[in-house]
Amino acid sequence: MKKNQLVLLTVSFLLITGCSSGGPQGSMGAARGQGGFGQAQQTVAVEVEPVAKGDLTVTKKILGNVVSDSVSEVSSGISGELISLQVKKGDRVQKGQILATVDISDTQEAITQSEMEIESAKQQLENAQISKKQAQQKARDLQQAETDWDKAKEELEEAQYLYEQGAIALAELKAAQTLEEERKTAYENQEASLEIEMEKADLSIRQNELSVKKAEINLQQTLKDVRDTQSDGVIRAPISGEVMAVNYKVGENVSSQQPLVTISNNQQLIITAQVTAEQKALLPKGREVNVETVAESKTLKAKVDYVSGATNENGLFDVELTFATSDTSVASGEVVQLTFTETLVENALLVPTKAILQEGDSRIVYTAEGGKAVKRKVEIINSQTHLTAVQGDLQENTQLIVNGHKLVSDGMTILLPGQELPAVGGGPGEGENAQGQAGEGQRRQGPSGTGGGGRS
């Protein structure tokens, strides 16, 4: 709405009545007595807006990062010197395109090394199996120790009986007790030692079995890598996309494990963001939000595809969104702004926040009704910068004074945009005549009140 300058219009109605008797001085006094110059009635020009009804919402904004959902880390598969490099960061490549060439002259050495690792692991496995057999032999020795202990216990029982019958001396009884204790200790020590040795042997066997399998897998992988590189050391792009990283320079020795090149397929992009618990509640899976790109200042659509159930190391929740269309015209690594709305109050009366005034402990607004300003009390439900949800004696589409409301009072005459000020008093001649009579009366009365207009 175009903002007009507010003008306080004061219309003065001057009531001048003639007097049938008396001189000019009497006529002037009568005009004043009957109102003189009259009383001023104010009319304030205002602007209005209709009261709306609907939901009070607020827009939330968070930052997100565009990343590729399809990333391939390309390794050489074999160790060797990087002979050539055909791409750099930012290049677009096609599937099957040559990326680099690695010297594979040491491939046979790598194969031999893997074979030696297998043989070493097998030898260690055999040693572990021998250790277990030795432990099992000790198990038979433990059985003999248990037999000796059982025999000592029987001899002790017999000695106790003979001692009670007076057939043997106390010294013989104590000797039998000592022997039983020694056999018991020997058995328990052998049992504990055997248990430890068996556990160590079993653990060693399991570890060496894994070592053999790992060495065999490494050998198979080395052979596969040689086949994959077609024995010429040429590294090709497994997917089409953009080169996001190059980790080696020509002349450096590449590792078979660390990626040589990282390729991102920008045809499958997602947005990642970290949100608070409050924001998480507003972003359920499946919700569509607006995506504003910073670089090109355009708006796209994206849908929430994933929300983590637990916080990350930053104490925030991870959120992933997918673009509504594949033609996004954005690149991996770009920062975007996600915007979505939160409903604060549903189906409420909505008024411009600036229209609300404070009167004591109450909140009031002024409505335009029949050319008058009418004061009405309201209660605030929720207030935002530009719009406030209220309840009170208001109806939808009621004309609310939004400009000039600080100048009016209850019942004051108002002037709406497009309306003209009404005509006041009599015609111009009548006004001029009244003013002329007043002036003439003053001239006749003079400063001393004697009616003379001359000098004193």
C-alpha cells in the first residue's frame, strides 16, 4: 500500500451572529459570547488494512552442503612409480577414460612377496598345532597326577583309621597328611598350567589360520589387480563425473591402497546439513523444502530423505535431502540455504504488528467504522516482527487503522484515502463579511475602548 504523508487537518467552524441592538462593541462581544471563533473539530487522515484470518507462520533457514551420492576412489591396485597423469582436479571424465599410468615392473616382486607371506603363515600355523599337541600330552600327565592324588587320599584315610585304633604313631599319620597335600598341590598346578597352554595354543592356531587366509587373499588381489590393469599399468575411470581430488604427482610411488584419483558423479547429488533438535522436529522424512543457491541466486526444491536418530560429535543431527529434479545445475561442494516454514498459530485473526498500541496493561487497536475511529481491546496470542495473531472483538475483513492510529482517539472523525474534506460554514463572502465587521469594530473601539480610532 502506498504510504501517504499523514496530515492533521483541523477544521474550524466560526459562528458569527449579528446583534440587533448596540454598537460595534456590542456586536463583537456577542460573537465572542456565542462562541467567538468557535470550537475546533479534528479530522485525521489514516490508512487501513483488513483484518486477515489464517495461520501465523515463521520462516526458518539453515545452511547445507551439496555432495555427490556417487563417489569413486580410484586406486592403482598395485604399487609402483606414477609414469603419467592425464587429469587434474576439476576435469570432467567419462567412464573408461585413461586417468594415469603406473610402472608395474615390480609386480612380480609383489607376487613373490605375497607367496612368501603365505608360506610363513603356514609355518607358524604348523608350529601352533605342534604346541597344541604338546599341551594335549600334558593332559595325560595331568591324569597321572590326579591318580597319584587319589591314591594319597586313600592312604590318608587308612592312616587316620589305624591311628584311631592305636595301630600307628602320630608321626605316620602326619606323613600321610603331608603326602596328600603335596599330591593335591601338584595336581592343581598342572591343571592350571595345562589350561593356560591349551588356551594359548588354540589362540595361536586361530591367529595363524587367519594369517594364512589373509596372505592368500592378498595374493589373489595382487593377481586380480594385474589382470584389471591389463598388465600395462593403465588406470581408467570406473564412472563418469568430475575429478574431485588427485593425490599423487608424476614420479611419486603410488600405493595400492591409497586412492590415486577421486571422481564424483554430479548427476546424483544430495544435500547434507546438521540441525538442532528443534529444527529436526520441523524436518520429518519426506518433507519438501526450498533450496536457495548462493552462487546463482535461484530456488530449487528438495525432499528430506534421511534424519539421524542420534547426535553426531558436534551434538547435532545429520540430515540428508535429495533434489526433486535431476536438472539442478548445482555442483558438488556448493553451499546452499534451506528454507522452510513453521506454523506458530493455526486459524487465528492476523493483524499488522505495527497497528497494536499499548494502553496501560492492555493492548488496543483502532478500526475504521462509519467515518470514525473505534477503539477495541485485543489479546496477543503470538507476535512476530510484521504480523501478530490476536483474539478480541474483531472480525475478518474489519478495516484496521495501520497508519495514523497513534493520532486518533475513540470516536474521532477520520479521513480514508480517496475521501475529501467536507465543506465547512457559509460561503466565502459571509466569512469575509464577518471578518470585516470584526475588524471595523476594532478600529472603532480603539486601544482605550472609547470608540476612537485616532491617536491618543
